[in-house]
Amino acid sequence: MTMSRSASLDSTKLYTDKKWVVDICETLAALSATELDLKNSHPVCICEVPESLTSTMREAFIPRFVGLGPYHHFREGLIFTDQQKLAAARRVLKHFLPKNSIDLFQHRISNFDSHIQTFFHPDVASTYNLHTLSYVLTVDGLFVLAFITLHNIANHDSGFSYFLTGKLGMPLFNAAGLELNLNALIREVFKLENQIPFYVFKQISGVNNNEIHSEAMSLALASNLQNFCKQHCPFVNLQVLPDLVALEGYNHLLDLMYHLVVPNLQSEPEVEEKVQAENEPQIQAEAPVQVQTETPAETETETETKAEDSRITCSSVCYRIMLFLVATCIVIWFVFTLVLKLLLWVITSIFRMVLRVFTFLFSLVLRALRPLWGVLVGLGRHLNPALHWLHTVLSNLEGKVNHPFLKPLTQAVERLEVITGTLESADSEDVPRVVMIPSVVELHQAGILFRPAESGISSIDLDEQKSVFYLPCIRLDVNSEVIIRNLVAYETLIKSRTPLVFTRYVELMRAMIDTPDDVKILVDSEIIESELKNEAIADLFNRMNKPIRATKTPNLDKVIYKVNAMFDSKEKHKRVVSKYTSGSFLTAIGGLLFLAFTATQTYCTVYNCSGSSRLVQLPHDLDYGRNHYFISSM
């Protein structure tokens, strides 16, 4: 049985008198009374997920084995009937369903308040009356409560088969041939459309009836619910909630898990930037070099060396002149390249200056034409439906009438329709903003490190001094994708008045993780804990939906902006370093040094620096040998 949208007015009814006036007035009066009754009721917290979110992975939102709640309880194709649910609950909740006090349990479930309808979409109240809805929620609530109670038992894996089918122990398969196992049932319980309000659990357990030991039962129920959410939450560091707050302050399992991950938003304290004073360079005075001069002595060894030096002086000078010319050519080429780059830099600077001037003038024109822009947007908003209707009529007419001007007219109307639609969408402020951030590999190669944050999403931050990006630690398994998708759907559909922090975090991870190499870095940094393969984790985030509405998260967007700014700064620094450590630059520096050394060596060869230098003179009482003639040429 599927949900049907019924109303008091019958759109297929043909009126022959003024009975339609009475029908409209009666419907308006009934709606007014309904709104008055719901004025102080509970806000909707369980709703159907729209097609825009379910299109990429329908099985993550629609139950495949067990239908829970009014949206899927009567849906065909599911394997668990009401009798099987009650039998499974009876095997676990023996203290709730004693044989000798069934009247007490009957008293509990017979006192459902009418505000139970307000947990769901108004279509539920128009489809099911209070008694039918109470029946549905009691059966499904007993089943879910029994499963949570079983899951908190130490050996729940071995008792799962007995919980489902009793002593038969037979496996259960759906129409697609998939077996209902423990993980499959966990995924079913955390789907948004399958949520059961905590009010039902409290009513079943007798917490709301002020019975004896109701306080102890309330604490036990709250502890079981919170432990169940913590065991299957993808995040490791969760908010600590008192058990009674977890039970009384939240509506269902998905709501509790969401607030364990995303605590109540508070203004983050501004981080004070510490400026380190630069150490002044200390200039150390160089001590003068004391040179001892010795009186040259004429020896026989020096006479023979001078005779040999006179023979090699000519060839040595020619060789050094050739090296000097080669080094000069290298320096000329470097200077030419430098001048060319300087010229290109001047031209680029002039172009940028002209571009800035035109950008400034264009912004002034836009400011002056802003009122006209509003008129154009309003005109496009009103003309777009008319142009769409006209385009449809002309398209239908084009297939029936063969006229030469009909096709160009249809194309012109179609272009006008596209233009007006673009104007209407460009003025919208609710356009989702896509996260633009480099991948994990690119950030890691730029020198940005990843470290696990101390708590959850609210602790995402960037330490600019240490270049460390802090991300919350997550634990992923086969159930994580379904839970994450339903948390995103819950935040998008229910938490519309708060910043979509969780959705923005999922966008951030989807933007940073592209390949398994990105996942490997996060795993090595202890940010991701998982038994899944890196390829499966990368696919998990890459399959995530894009946001269906704007995610305004100032604090998280500020961190993303700082990460992008640091990445751009490090990349600019890397380009500068690579530029000045490139082969051409080092070749030019080497050429300059080689030219300087060659000129010095040539000068010393011609003018005999070793014998005429006043700064350094070698001792003449040492015997260098005849084969060490190159010493005199230095």
C-alpha cells in the first residue's frame, strides 16, 4: 500500500449547481481547524526523501527488506510481515511482554496521543487515522526496540538468526535474491523514511505512564539507544550526552546520531595570531689576515722552473683566452634571456593594469545598471512561463504546418526562453556553492600535513604556522554510505534553519578525495579507519550527491578559504624555487663563476701573480719539484 494524497475536494467531480461553494467553505473550515490543532504540536521530523536525493542511489533510502513506519509498512515486496515482526519482538522483549501481565502492556499502547501524527508529513494523517497509525507504530516500534536490545547483548551475532526466525534458523531473501543479514537490517533501521519516534519506544516501555521503576527503565532505554547510535556512527569522536537528554531531547535514531556528530552550533573563538619577531642578523667583523712576508731567495730550482714556465706560457694563455670567450658567450646568452623575460614581464604588467582598469569601469557600469538588472530579472521571471508555453505550441505546430518562417520563429522563442530562465536562476541566492579545494595528494605534495582533530566536525581547522589540516576521524564500514546519505538527507530536509554543516563536510571530503592515493594518505594520517579497500572508500565519496540547496557554513568555509590560500602560497613559492634552481639558471651562474676564475687565472699567468703578489707569497725554502710548475701559474 502506498501513500495517497487525499483531500475533501474531489477534482473529478462535475458540479451542476452551487454545491461547489459549500464544498470549498467546508474544506477551508476543516483546514483551519486542523491548523489550529497543530499549532502547538511537534514539528515534522520524519519525511519522504525527494527524487533529487534518491536518484543516484535509490537503495540507500528505500527499504529493501523491512518497512518501518507509515511510509513503507504496507508496501508490497518486503519480506517481514506484522506477525513475523511481533514474533521477533516476543523472542527478545520478554520483560516487556510478560504472559501474566498482558493487560499492563495493553494499557501502555492504548494511550497514544494524537500528536503522534505530527512527527510525519501531513499526508500521513490524511491517509491513516490515529488508530491505524498507532497500530503501525506499535508493531514496528516493538520490532526495532527488540533489535536494539539484542544488539546491546554481547553475543548478538549468534542470536540474530534466532531473533529473525526462531528455532527454524532459516535465511530470509527478498525478491531480488538478497539475504537479510545483520548489516542489512542496521541499514534499514537508519534510513530516514524508516524512522520510529522515541515517543513510541517510551510508550511501549512504560516510561510515559509513570509506572513503578519507570526512571530506571528510562535510563536503560536511553543508554541502549545512545550506545546503538555510537556503535554505528561513522565518526569516532562524538559529543557526550547524558542518557536522559539523548532520550528526551531528540526525536528518533537518525536525529540522535546527527546531534552526536554535529553539536549545537556555537560561535567559535577567534584564534589569536602570534607574530614571531625576526631575529636581527648579527654581523661578525672579520679579523684582518696577517700575512707574513718573506724575502725571496735565488735558488737553482727557481732558475730551472722559470726556464720551463717560459715555454708553456704561450699555450696556456691561448687556452685561457678560448675559455674566456666561451664563458663570455654564455653570459651574453643569459643576459639576452634575462632582458627578454624582463620585456615580457613589462608587457604583462601593462596588460594586467589595463585589465584592472576595465574591470573597475565594468563594475561601475554594473552598479549603475543594477536597478535595470532587477527589472530584467523580473521581466524574465514573468516572461519565462509564457515563452515556454509559446515554444511548446510552436513545436507542436511545426510538425503539422510546413511554413518556412515557422522553424526560425520556434528557434528564436527557444533562445528567448533559455535567456529568461538563465536570468531567473542567476538572481537566485539559494544556488548551491560547490567546494573548490585541491585533492589530498596535491595538498600533501604542497607541504600541508593531515592530522586527526580532537573532536567532531566543529573542530575542523588549519594550523597555518605548522601547516597542519585537522580533520575529524571517521570509521567506515559497509553500512557507512547509507548512514551518511540519510544524515545528509535529514539535515537538508529537516534542519533547514541551521547551517548545513554535515552536508558541507561531505562536500569537502568529496572534493578532496579523487583517487585511492588520496584515501591512502588519510589512512596513514589516522583520519580514516576502515577495513574497506582504498578504491571502495574513494568511490563512496565520489558517489555522494551534490547539495540541492545552498550550504551556508561560515566557519567551515573560512577554513576552506585558508587551506586554498596556503596551497596557493606554497605553490607560488615552489614555482619561484624551481625557477631559480632550473638548469638554465644554474648554467648561467656556473658560466659567470667560470668566467671570473678564468679571467683571474689568465691575469695571474701573464703577470706572474705568485711572484709579484703582496698579499700571498709562498715560502721559497721548500722544494716543490719540477713537475709542480702549475703552482706558479696560480
